[in-house]
Amino acid sequence: MRRVVPNVKVAGEGAQRANREFYGRLGLAEVMNHGWIMTLAAPAVPAAQVSFAVRDATAPVLPDLSVEVADVDAAHTAMLAAGAEVVHPLSDEEWGVRRFFVRDPNGLVVNVLGHR
């Protein structure tokens, strides 16, 4: 496990700006912004992050949280073996991650990812 990041759905880029300003006052700084998703992190603790997303670029649903793992293929295999519902298939994304979405026991959609 490398990090767990909540993904907050927002109405648009204006809402992303408002969140960047608000959470900036608490010490978080923008570390990624693809337009459709923006991530803020604590400079002293980079794994302390929160993302604000308008939509997902390649999936039909916006995940509720993201979990970065050391081996996304092993995590995918484990979830399939357990009979978990895969919501978005294992994919290599153009922004440098390999990921899939799975539904947790509470109905939340989890983006399980690893960087390539």
C-alpha cells in the first residue's frame, strides 16, 4: 500500500479553484491537475492527499477513493478471485497509471492503481 486518496466530486473547474484556495489555507498544495481531476497534497507529507474531480477521463463512473498499490496486477487478481465486482477493467492510462475500479462491500467505487 502506498497511499489512499479520497476523490471528491465537484461541479466544475470553478469548484476546483475554490477548493484549491480553501485547502491551500490549511497547507495543501496542488500536485496534479489534468483539468478533470486535481490533487492537493501536504508538502511535508506528500502521501496526505485529496482529489477533486469533475468526471473520470476514461471510466463511466467517478471513483469514491483511490488506492495506490505496489502491484496492481496482483491486486486485480486477488479481487477477481474473491468475486469482487470490477466496475472498470484493468487499463493502462495515458497519464502513466495502470488501474481498475472495484466496488467495496459498502458500495463505494475504489480506483486501484499503480504508476508505470
